[in-house]
Amino acid sequence: MFKRIYIPVLVLLVLFAPFLFSHEIAAVSSYEQAVAEENLERLHEEYDLTRIEEGDFEWEVLDNLTSQARRDGVDLEFSLYYADNEEVNGLYIGDGNIVIFSGLADLLYEEELAALIAHEMGHGVHGHLDQNLRNNLGLFAGRFLLDRLFGEEAASSQFYQRFVGLAMNLMDRGFSREQEREADIYAVELLHRTPEYNPEGMIGLLEVLNDLRGRKDPQLLEIFNTHPYPENRLEYTRERISELESGN
């Protein structure tokens, strides 16, 4: 009995040790830095990314937003990359790195582009990549413990496999929705505080995305594989803008 309990506990300690015992103070974790480096290398190979430099129009947009973010106390340094590809997407890939695709960015006015960049910044400010690591480890650990509790025979049953798979899939999707909402709200609030922009830019961005759903090849609309549909986001975005305008 002791061995049956001891092994799962030991596995959990090994899995979560980096979070329980790490005292390193940094803008992002070493995990996020490693993920960002791998993502950046992969995307460079796939899309031949161009880094946005000082003097570029997109750099000025990023600079306006990051200047305000620093005044807000954010110590994460952001970099912006441009993928000349008709795919409709924007990505936060970790360690302050943001990728925007021409299939979306070239359709946006400055206020809307600022909203897109601010949204991706929100993923970094809220530490969503590190959250995903903890979530994934938690789901793995939960699966491992269920296997130990139910035993190998029960674990091999079709019902058990479907139940566990469905539950974990739903939990994972729920985390993603909440993260996207947090990034949207952060974007609205950052745009509200940034003198050069207006939070209505977020409404414009979502309306552009909504319009693209009926006009673009669905295979190019990669953004809808990871983001909620625009109509679901417009409601709470308008609500938050109204609150900010009323001083809340």
C-alpha cells in the first residue's frame, strides 16, 4: 500500500519541483525562454521572419505600447516579427516575442494593429506560457493518478479512456478561452492608457476578423483554431470599454 501511494507522490514532486523550489527572479521563466527560442527558430524556417526594427511603422506602434506598459510596471522586453504570408494570424511565442502575419496585419489600420499587438503582449504580461506548462503537467499528473487508482484493467476500458480524454480536452480548452479573454481585456486597458490609441481599436480588430470569416479560405484562418470567435469576444470587449469610459 505504501509503495502504491509513494510512487505517484514522488512523480508529482519531480514534475512540480521547478515551480515549488525555484527562487529565480526574472521577467519570464527559463522554460518560456527555451520555448521562445525553439518557436522562433521553427517559424524562421517556415516563414523567413523579418524582425521589425526602429524606424519601421510597426516598430513605432510597438514602441508606443511598450512605453506605456513600462510606465505600468511591466519589465518584459518585447520584440516584433513580420511573416510575409497570407495566413490570418498573430502569435505570442514567448519571452516577449510577437509574430504578426501579413494576411491580417496588412488589412489593419494603426488603431487595429495596435490592438493586435497589445493582445499578444497580454499573453506575455499574464505569463500564459508558464500557465500552460503547469496546466499540462497537472493534466498529465491527473491521468497518472487515475491510472494508479483504477488499476490497469479499468484504465484499459474504452469508457475510462473516453472519459479521461474528454475531461482533459474540455479542461484544456477552458484554459485557452480564459487566457484569450485575459489578453483581450489587457489589450483594451493598455490601449485606454496609451495616449496615442483608443480602445475602440480592439472593436475594429474583432470586426475585421469577423468579416474575414466569410471571405477568406478557411485554411488560412489559423487564428480561429486558437482564439474564440469574434462575436463571442465583442460582447465583453464592449462591456469593458464602457466601464473604462465611466471611470471604472
